[in-house]
Amino acid sequence: MSALSTVRERFFSQSRRSEDLTIGIILLALVVAFWILSPPGSFLSVANIKNIGVDASELMILSAGMTLLLIAGGLDLSIGSVVIFAAVLSAKTINAVAGTGPDTGPLAYHHLGLAIAAGVAVAIASGVAWGLFNSFVILRLKVPPFIATLAALGMALGLAEVISSGTNVSGLPLPLQEDFGLGEAFGILPWPIVTAAAVTAVLWVLLSKTRFGLRTYALGANVESARRAGIRVDRHMLTLYVLMGALAGIVSVVDIARFGTATLAAHSQDALSAISAVVIGGTSLFGGRGRMFGTVIGVLIPAVLLNGFVILQIESFWQNVAVGAVLIVAVYIDQLRRQAGPST
Amino acid sequence: MTLLAARGIRKRYGQVEALRGVDLEVGDGEVHALIGDNGAGKSTLVKTLSGVISPDAGELELRGAKVHFHGPRDAQGAGIETVYQDLALAPSLDAGANIFLGREPLRGGVRGRLGFLDRSRMRQEASVALADLGVELPSLEAEVGTMSGGQRQAVAVARAAVWGTALIVMDEPTAALGVRQTEVVLSLIRRVCEQKGVSVLLISHNMAHVLEVADTVTVMRLGRRAAVRRAADTSLEELTLLMAGLGGDAEPDAEAEAEDER
């Protein structure tokens, strides 16, 4: 019995490693394919790699948070609208504090530092507020997360439209865009990439090294056993939803800095893109299982696909088709692996 | 010596009076079995002892001192650990994480204050606890969900043995197990009791198992204690009759009824 179990266990720990390997290989294959097919020096140039990184940065931040949420057995469909809501409020705050209009040249902004600090604070605070709202509906009113955050998806967008009277908020101070959105840290790495990398690193450590991370897994694995083990389940879930909201706030700052405007029409697919990236990375939709490494790959795959298609002058619409196919393949492989083992 | 005494415990769920003034005395360092037919009130009594429910009336004494449990944490704080029938394990975590869940050791210094886990200590102490009980697992890194029923039971018992300092309550530990795994778990129960010096309260409806491992048997019937027997002085036949309400001491029932009338 124990010999068989040992073999089984060995198979499993190896197959878990090989699962990480599988999506890693898919990503590597894509990179190699685009490198061969693209004109020399286009796809694998430093500038283009930075492009891919910047394009992936916002989805990376959201997906890192979604990884924790899905592992804990939660779900948040509202993040895209929360990003818009936070962007609108933040942009309005920055404009109000810094002053706007053609009379003020790029160097003439008053209180620029203060304006940006206030904008960041407002962005994160509005994200946190939506996280608290979602927590209240899910944990107190006991509305399932799918429904609760679907409702918040509509409400946050609607309120953003009310606040902005349905128009994009533009005219943000140019230095915000030039120095942060399009700027590079120490002239090396674009700020959006630095921000995404820092957020991901912190959440990676939080998930894999800390008590909070272990309890996040425990909640998703068996919420009742977590409760009986004395873990304050509701407080833990509240923290995760608030964290998710705060991350949406950070993303909104990156977004308005990159584009110089708070756009109402963007981000409608953010939640689904994040969930598919996380699932491609091997995290279970049913909780209890998942790793940040997989999520990083799961975010890079669609980014590389889109970038490669643009360089090869394939219509970018095909990216959606390709990502859908990758999602199915990733989940199919995951199911095969699970069927091979004992049922739990 | 009496470790835990429950006196006159009552609990009503709507129209149903699950416990009607039940008494229970568990001695120090013994395996005490609690048996009874379905609906006798065993589970409700166990939930009272593990702090999951608060009784409507009656008192609990631990080592002669009155105790009140307002939740499982209180009972755990008093040294009472419960192995639930569904084991309450997290299937995607390993044995160490399951044993320490909710009471995870942290690293020293700044990292500890930031909530960093001491994984090597978790793994090492789990391995010692399992070895002490003679439990062999395929690997300490294996997910509990991939283990056999007996191995999972062993992990749940090991968790209780690590933390329980007074009493370990086991609710139907062999109900879902095959014959061989049942043997393993029964000997595990005795080992926990003898090595750790704690008492074990074993809830079961399998009287053969009860007679095999228990020192003392309390029979419950209709929310009351029907009889107490030393395992060595009783038999399958007698226990069966007692559970069915035939024969045995009439006193506890009479006492309870007298109380009812008052």
C-alpha cells in the first residue's frame, strides 16, 4: 500500500512541476515561433520586449490579486468597472488640484506632486470602497460572489458615467504621462512594468511564504475546516476583496498615466481576461490550488500573442481566438492530470 | 480521578429535546466510549464538549473547575481537541499544514512579525508527531486529498494529539474505513491515550470496536445516560440491551424523571 502511494505521490509532485512546465513551454514556443517568423530584430528587440511588458502590466496586477481570490474560493467580476470608477475619480482629483487648461503649460502645473499624491490616494481609496461594498454584499448579505460582483460591475461603471457625465476625463498633467506612464525608472525599465513587478512580487511572497497565504489556500480547500481550525474566515475574505479593490485602484493610476485620460469604454473585459490568465496558469476555479508563477505565464501568453500578431500583421482579432484556444487546452490538460490521480 | 464531568446537560432544538439532562464522567487517561442508538444525543453532547454549541442548562467541569465554552476556540484553549466525523481537513494542503492550520508557527524576528511561516518547523514537528503515533505517510509533502481514508484519519488524529492536552474527542473515527484501516485507527486511539496521557472520548455505534479499545463505556438513550460499564465487565449482548432500553440500571432514568417532575 505504502509503496504504491509513494509512487503515486512521486508522480503527483512531478506532474505538478510538469504542469508549470507545460504552460511555460507553450509560452516559449510562441516566443520562438514569433521570433522566427518576424523580421529580424523586430520581435525580440529590447524596445518590443518593453512593449509587451507595458501592455501586460495592468492585467498582471489584476491577475495577481485574482490568483489569491480564486485560490480562496472567491471571485470578483467587478474589477474592470472599479478600474474605470477609480480612474475617473482620480483624474478629476488630479485635475482639480493641479489645474488644467491651455493656459497652463507643462511646467506651469501648481501643486503637481500634491495633485498626483491625492490622485493615487483617491484611486486606491475608491478601489478599497468597492472591495468593502463587495465584501458586505457577499459576506453579510450572503449573495454569491458571482452575482454580487456582477452587480457591482454594472454599478461601478454606471456611477463612473454619472460622475463624469458620460465623457472621458482628459487634460491630465503631461508630466504624469511623460515621466510615469511612458517614462522609465532610472532610464532602464518602464514604470508600469516596475509597478506590476513590485505588486506581483509582494503578492507572490504573501501567497507562498506567509501564514496569510497558507490560510488563503485553506479557505479555498475547505472553508468549514478552516473555520473549525479557528481561522476568521469572513475577515480573511474581506481582506482579499479589499486587496482586489486596492489593486484595481493602482491599475487605474497606471492607466490614466499611460493614456493621459480616464477612458470609460476600456476595461470591460478585465475581469474575464484576469480569470482566464489565472486559470491558464493552473489555478483552480474551485479554490484551494494555484500558483503565482503560473499566473505570470498566463498573463504573458495573451500579451505575446497580441504583440506577435501585430508584428506579423495578422489581424489582432485573432488574439482573442488564440487565447480562447489556449484556455481550453490548459484546462483540458489540467483535467487529464486530475483524472489520472485518485479522486479527492 | 475525573478529568471531565458534564452534569444535567440539556439542549432543545425547537420541538426536539436532544439532551434531557445527560451526565458524563470521563476519567483521567482513559479511553471512554460513548455509545447509543441514532438520536440518542451523542453528537449533540459531543458538540457541547467541543464548544460548537452552548447547552440550555447544565454544567461542565474540567479537572474540578467549572468551564464555559463559547466556541471551539474556548474548548481548544482548555485542551479539548475534536476529530470530526468529516475530519475537517483541507485536501489540497499537506499533512504539516493541516496539523498546524490555525496555529501556524512563525519565523523569528521581523519576518515572523510580518507573518512569515516557519515551514521547516511545521514539517519537522508534524513528522515527529506522526512518527510518535506510528503513522506512515507516503510523503510529508503529499496533499492530504491524495491519501487513503486511513491516512487522512491518521492526520486528523495526529492534529488532535499535537494540540490536545486534556481530552481528545473522536466522532465515529472508523465509520468510513475498511477493516484493516479500522484496526490501524483503533490502535492509534490507544497509543494517543497511553503516550500522551490524555483521555479519549470515543463516539461510536460499533460495539465490537468499543469493547476492543475502551476502558469505560457510557450508554446514552433518548438524551440521557442509560448506563456506565467498565469494558472488562460487560459484553456485546448487555450493551445492545442497554442501548435498546432493556435491562441495566434504572437509577439514572429514574433520577432524570424525578428531576423532570420537579
